[in-house]
Amino acid sequence: MNVRNCRRCGKLYLYDGSPICPQCRKEEEEDFKKVKDYLYDHPGATLPEVSSATGVSPEKILRFLKEERLEIVGESNIILECERCGKAIKTGRLCEECKREVGTKFLSYLDDNKLKESMKKNEEFAKKKEGGYRYLSKEFKDDEKR
């Protein structure tokens, strides 16, 4: 059983892959719905307008933008910048060019033989596990003594 403290409220909850508890997640979704509904009725509203009309903090609205749940419309964007190059963006954390470049670098890293060797060693090591414990091979122990 994996129990954690909620990052938002601090209460204990059964961890289900989310850093916040189900109650806080529900409140987050309600806030998102308020913002989404307001923007549906008032397209092009500014961040301060949306925040004061919905009661949702500007920081939370910015997080929704960075999570790509919202998008800035129009050409005037003084809120979001690419976290890599600083270019103005409408949603997310990276501009399209940086996403492509980072993705390409990641894929080239995956093709690297060292990564493949490392993955193979990890698989072999995982196979040696017995009864919830693991033992070290002779070569690993010899390396450890040095």
C-alpha cells in the first residue's frame, strides 16, 4: 500500500499516480471548469479578468496554460514564454521548435549503444532478484572494493 501526503493540503491519501489527493483533484477540476466556462462566454478575456470573475488565482490559471489545458488566443501574449528559448507561446512550456529539438535529441539518445547496454545490464540484474531481495554478482562486488 503506497500512502503519501497531498502536496496541496498535506493530508494522507492512497497514492494513485497523482501528487494531490482525490479531494484536491476534484477542487482543481472545479476551478478549471469555472475558468473554461468563463472563457467560453468571454473569449479573449485577460488573465486578471478571468481571475477576478472566477475566483481562481492567476497562478493556477497559468498552470492550466502550462499544462496545455488552456490556450492564449490572439497575437498579444505577454504571459507565457518558452522555458528553453524565451519565445512567446500560447500554451505549454516549450515552443514547437524546442519541442522538436528536444524530442530529436531524446530519440538520438535512445539510439545510443551505451543506453542499450545499460538497459541490458539492468534487465540482467533484475532477473537475479530473489524473494524480494537482490544479490550482487562477483564482478559488482569486486568493483565495489576498489
